[in-house]
Amino acid sequence: MRWSNIINEQGSFSSIKNTVNGWIIGGYIITNNQKEAYLLEIGSTGNKIWENTYGREKDEEIIDMIVSNNNIIAIGTSNSNPERQKDLLILKYSREGILIFQDEYGYTSFNENPTSISRDSEGNIYISGYTTTLNEREWKGFILKINKQIENLNSLEVDFFEILSIRALSRVEDIYVDNNKIYLIGYSVESWPDYDIFLRVINSNNILIDQRIYEGKDREIIKSFKILSNGGFIGVGEIIVENQGSFPLIMKTDKDYKIRK
């Protein structure tokens, strides 16, 4: 059956996850010119099962989420703080869409911009993203690990938060956990405006296993990737060529993370 459905609200969706009988969707809606974090479950025919809206004084939005049989953990941003800068927002819901708790994580010296969330086999949660200075001119990738007890406790316990020193500028765009290896992928800049894709592999204790930078002659940007059965990865993004425009990018590596030419 084919169908389309328009939610009668201003806003945007950024994440969708499968359920047994449908999908859970996250993003934001706009109320009184402010963003409110919005979570929605729909059935296989697009029917609304439940929805939840979370808003405070300024803007909140959901960027990504993970769904289990017991709960939903969503990440996003909030600037409802005295400094009016972006903090990492954590929202935990029951599977029926009831908000159980919310918490924030951030520093007053920069903005936190989460991009992706994943979970290992023990239940520990990993969040990727990037920080920006308050003037938005400098950015660096980050990795954050939340203790698995978030499944049982209504509080946020951070095991580690690291800002990555991958060249002068860097952004982590996606994260994936496989066999207790944590894969971070994004792009970095050594000299403007030369963007190069990087892969960073760590273990659950944030010990570096491998790191690769894929240098090219143009601006290479990666947005999403999947780990292959042989241990390599395939990723998608774009290449920006000066005076020519933007072109789709697909890249694939061997198990040693090398690209064979």
C-alpha cells in the first residue's frame, strides 16, 4: 500500500526508526515561533498512534534516537539556558511515548551539536557530534559515552566526553557500534577549504584502535555509513568541486579500511 501523510504542524523531521507495526519519528514542530522537540509513532498505514511534544523557553529539537522494547532514548539540542547556546539534550521516553526524564550536557564555552546515537551489546550508549565556538567559526568532533544504567535510573551519568583533535577542524557525522568497536566517521580540515573524510575506531573505554584520513583534491564530505560483513565500510556524502558544484559520493573500503584503486 502506498500512502503519504502530512502532519498539520510547522517543523521538520530528522530521524525515523522501525517498530514491529510501524515507525517512530523524531524532529521538531514550531509553536509560537519556537522549536519544540517532537516524537511521533505511526502505524503501517500512516495512522498516528501517539505523539509527544517537549518545549521550554527557547528551542528544543530531536536529532536522532535509539528504540528498544522498553524505552526510547532521543538526543538533540536545547538552548533554553541563561547563555542561550546549544547544549546536548537527552530525552528518555517509555515505549508508549511518555517522557520519563530529560537532562542536558554542555559547557558554557562552546555549543554542542549531536549528530548520531548508538548502543553496544552491554547497553552503553555512545553519542557523536561536534562542538562549535560561540561565533561558529571553529568546530571539533566529539564522542560521549553514557553509562548503561540510564536504562534503570532517571539520571544522566557520563562515562567520558572527549573533544577530538583531528586536524584543525573536524565534525563527526555518524557513529556505529559493531562487535564492541565504535566507529566514528566525519570530515576534517587542515587548510581551508580542503575537506577530507576521516574514520576513527575506538573500543568501549575510548582507546584508539585505528584512525584513517582519506585525502582528496576537492571538498569531500561524508554523512552516513554502514559497516560491511568483512569489517570495511560503505559511506555516502558529497564532493564539492570548485566552480563546478556538488556531486554525489559513494565510498567503500576493504577490511583494513583502505580504498583500493
